[in-house]
Amino acid sequence: MEFQTPTGTVAAVNEFSLTLQPGETVALVGESGSGKSVSCLAVMGLLPPSGLISSGSILFNGEDLLSFDSNRRRRVRGKDIAMIFQEPMTSLNPVFRVGNQIAEATQVASGAGKVDSMKRAKELLDLVRISDAESRLKNYPHEMSGGMRQRIMIAMALAGKPSVLIADEPTTALDVTVQAQILELLADIQKEMDLAMLFVTHDLGVVAGIADRVCVMYAGQKVEMGGVNEVYERPLMPYTAGLLSSVPRLMRTGRSDRLTTIPGSSPEPGTHRTGCAFAPRCTYVQDICREGPIPLLTQQSREARCIRLDDLSLA
Ligand SMILES: Nc1ncnc2c1ncn2[C@@H]1O[C@H](COP(=O)(O)OP(=O)(O)O)[C@@H](O)[C@H]1O
Ligand SMILES: [Mg+2]
């Protein structure tokens, strides 16, 4: 996945694959700029015109979404695969009442008429645990708190009863208590609706309670994937270990109390490199890490892009 920019083509994501099973939550984690959002937008078919998927496929129930024309793609987006974004204010229209906006999302997703879609809007508010739905539907977005607006966005995303929900940093803009409430809500809804959820975050701390598996991205590549408990207990990739050591101890067990950060910064997009992208920041780097491209290696059901996978003990 690359972008055409005034200074040339910049690769944003490569070597990335992910499978979501019905009813499971996968967390997609990585520092800012690692390619999480563009990966989600690619799945949604919402990349900006400068973004190009040069190879690969996006399979949904066995069909490649990349082969769909724009109408068919739009139907998938309105119905089967839905997405919520970090900042709900930018996605809500400030001049329309939220009830009308949810009703419209319902109409688009299901073709329901005006009366039915208003009824459905009320049901959706119940689903996202907004009480006093009748009067809330008459509110404008600015009359609501950030957490409430995010609930509205979730309601709109669920209007078409999707089977896949992509949540791109849905709680990042919210304060901590509200963040916890939204996480709980998403976890409940995921179970109730048996959704396959891709939960995107830069914060491994929020992953523990919500995800079954975690996929770690670094510089546009998948660098580690595995069950949340396994990865937390024993990361296989030094980058994941670094991310984990900056998570407060409460979220983990048996780890030191000190918060650490990973020294250095992730490579500029489009940087040409041989070898491991994380090598310049890695405590465990050896000459061999800088030589060829590093493949994704497997260990039982886990994957990690680290050639020292078997000889490092990162717990
Ligand atoms: N519209 C765009 N034009 C050019 N480059 C972009 C554009 N959007 C994203 N990128 C680049 O793609 C990379 C991944 O971005 P993004 O997916 O937003 O990261 P994340 O969500 O992990 O923080 C970044 O290096 C970013 O600079
Ligand atoms: Mg992002």
C-alpha cells in the first residue's frame, strides 16, 4: 500500500496480512505512523485518491473486495463492514440532530423507510446504552459529551448490523474514565452481536481486557501476532517487549514497576532499509539483523518478524 506524494511514491504498508474470525476481537497495535489507519481504510475502501494498493487482496467471505466495483464496495461498507474513528466530532455533521443522522445511516444500510429508521435509531441508542433516547435523538452533536458522541458513532456503525467492526483508536480522544466505559460497551456489543472486531490502538494497555489476539505493526509491517495472554507473558519480538514495558504494571503480571520507553523513533515513511526495520532501536541487534529482509517466522500458533526469535528470552 503506497501513497503518491509530490516527492515520489512512499510505501506506507507492506508485508501485512491479518485474518479475522467471526466473533473474535483482534487488536492492531503499533506506534503512530506504523500504518494501522491506512490498513483499516484500505479494508473499508476509503483510502484517499493518492493511496494505492499495488498488490494483495482483501477477502471477505471468500471474495476479494478489491475486485468489487465502487457500488458493490459501498454496499459492503454500509452493511457488512463498519468502522468507527478516533474523533467522533469530525464524523458527525454539526448541523443535523443526531437522531436524523442515525436514521439516515439506517436508511442507507437497510433501505428502511423514514418511520422505521427512526424506530431503529431509538433501538440503536438503547444498544449503546444511551438512556432517555427519545430526547437524546433531538440533540445536536455539540450538545453531547465526547463519550456520548462516540456512542452515537458506534450506533451509526451498527445500523446495518455488520458482521465486522473496525474501531480505529475509538477511545484515544476521550478521558480515562470515559475511555473505560466505551471499551466496556464495545466489548459487550461485540459479544451480543457476535462481531468480528478489529480494535486499533497505540496503547497495549487497553488491549488486555478486550482482545483475543494481538497484531503488532512496525513501520508498515506485521512484526508480531499471537494470543493476547501469550504475547503479554512472553513477547517474541523485541519491539513488542518494548511496547509492553511501557504499559503500567496493573495491566500485566510479574513485571517491574518501572515504565520504560523505546529509545529512538520509528523510521520515516519510505526509508530504504535492508534487514530489520527495528534494528536501529533494538537492544538485541546483531550484524545479521541488518543483512537481508527478515521473514515472518512462526512458533506454534504465533508469528514474529525476528530472526532471534528462538534464542531471545524477552519475558
Ligand atoms: N494521505 C496520505 N498521504 C501520504 N502519506 C500518508 C497519508 N496517510 C498516511 N500516510 C502515511 O502512511 C503511514 C501510515 O499512516 P497511518 O496508517 O495513519 O499510521 P497510524 O494509524 O499507525 O498512526 C504514515 O507514515 C503516514 O505518513
Ligand atoms: Mg491512526
